[in-house]
Amino acid sequence: MTVDFSLYGGAESLSEGKRSPRRTFLPGQENDPAALYNFDAPPQDPRDFLWLMTEEPHRTRRMEIMQAHPEVTKLMGHEPLTKYVVSCVVILQIALAIYLRNTNPLSLRFLACAYIIGGTASHNLYLAIHEMTHNLAFKGIVKNRLLAMFANLPIGVPYAATYKTSHIEHHKFLGQDGVDSNLPTPFELFLLNNVFGKVFFTTFYVFFFSFRPHVVRRQSPTRWHIYNAVVQVLFDLALVKAFGMRPLIYLWLSSFLAGSLHPCAGHFIAEHFLWDGQSQETFSYYGPLNYISYNVGYHNEHHDFPSIPWTRLPQLRALAPEFYDTLPAHPSWPMVIWNFIRDPEAGLHAQAKRLSKGAKEQADRDRQKREL
């Protein structure tokens, strides 16, 4: 059948102008065909970030939940189980690294172990450090710092101390340009906001995640940065001296794959990128990968109450369903990566940004000068 394109206003295909289906859904909607194209807002302009003048939503929702459910405070506090999980995963990774000491790093066995076991274990340790960053493994600060450095050992590079500083700023200054280092820079937007750029971004995301804090907002080194670096270097040297270079290559490769095209790594994109033309800044995921990821998928819940540990985040959602079951969430982390790459509405532009306090003050001064 020949299509009469004179009826379509100059379009060159029947799919032109048609939006991709929704990527986020309310609970129970993901299998509803009627919800696939039920959008609340038009696509975002891909040439710039979404600039907001509103306050970040988590503080407001936290106050509302505490007023509606004062018993939520009983969920707060450290989780003793964390230190045992961390110890098991650290031992697993080091033991597997040593086991592979005589295996060619280019062999299928080495690469498969690094991706399937090592990538998953390293991702788990990234999120264990996230728990210690919020002091949720012990009551005291020093013990949390020390456990974070212990969890850091199989990652192969010093990471825990730098992450502590940048992540706490991410919570306190969510979306603030020049402060929140989770946000892509304008250079990244200019260079990588296309299909090939998004493939590069998701493949090498661990490097963007690691180096951006040093570019966006440089940290002043503390004694904990020094301790972290010294302990990590000594561990790496001891491992190489005792078992050769291949165990360390395994740990480095595992850490890279954990933040690359790995099913669990979808959470890096899922958490704060904007979807479906919405201005919702944080998205949760309630699927099975939470079992090996310290429930980081409960991300709205975590940002609302960062003092609630991973084991009790599902209880928080169950306690306040009127607040959380009304928010669209992601049905799958692996599909987040796929959709991010192929969906023209998704990209590095899909981030909410706010002016920092200093930038706001400067903008106010400039406006006052213009009014004079």
C-alpha cells in the first residue's frame, strides 16, 4: 500500500514527531498499554539543562512525612549487619583476584569473572561505602571511616574519602550548579549529547563519576584523604609483591566494569536524570537488583531520610505509601541504560540544575544594577 505523504505536512516517515514511550511508571502501570504514551509534559529542550527556581523536594517531603508519620524516626540509626556483608564481599573479591593470578587477563574466564562476579561485587562495595558515608554502619564516625577504607581495598584505587565529601554536598546542595558534582558539566553536554556520546558516557561513566568532583568543586585534602591513599597504595603493593600484577588487574577491571555497561550500573543514570519530560529530580527503582545493591534503588526514600539504613528503606516506603506510590519509578536498571542511549528525549541535558547561592546573589546584584 502506497502512503499518501501529501496528508502529513512534509513528514518523511510515519514515525516522525512521535514520542518514544514512557520510561517511568507509577506502581502497577508498567504493564498497562494505556500508560505508555500518557505524558504529563512535553519533551525537554536538549540544548540545555532544566533550570529550576524551586527548592529541592526532599526536605519538604521529609517534613511532611515526619508530621504524618512521627514513628518514622524509629527507622533511623545504624545497621549492624553492614559490617558483615562488607567483610564477606571484600574477602570474596580478594580471594578471586588471587585465584586468577595465573590466568591470562585476556582470557574468557578472566574477563567473565571480572564482569559477572567482580563487577557485581565492586558495585556492591561502591554502595557499601555509600552507607558508611552516611555513618550507617556504626554509631561513631571513625569506625565508619575505617570500614569504608576496608571496603575500598578491592576497588584498587583510593575512593572512599573523596566520595564522602562530594556525596554529602550532593545531598545538601542537590542540583546546585558548580557544587553538586553528580551533574554533567556544560562541556559534557556539548560533546556527548548524542547517541555515540551517550555510549561513551555510559561505558566510561566510572571515570566521569570519579574525576568530576575534582573539576567541578575541588576538595581540600584532609587527613582521611591521606589515610585512604596510603592504605590503598600499601595494599596494592603488597598484593602485587605477593601474587604478581594480575590480581590487581582483576580488581581494577572489576571496578571499571561496575561503573560501565553493567546491569547494576543503571542506577547511576536512573537516580537523577529526568525522564518523560518531567521535572521530577529523583527516581526510585524497586526491582530485585536492590538485594545486591544495598537498596539504593529506594532513592527517593534515601534522599528524604539519609539517616535510615539500607535494610529499613522498604519499611519507609511501606509506612508512607501516599508519598511514594504517587511518584513514577523505573521498572528496570538495565533498560535505563538502553533507553538512555537510544531515546532522543534522554541525554546529558536531562538534569535539573539550580543556581548556587553565590550565583543567585550575583544575579540579584546584576538585576539591581540594570534597574537603576
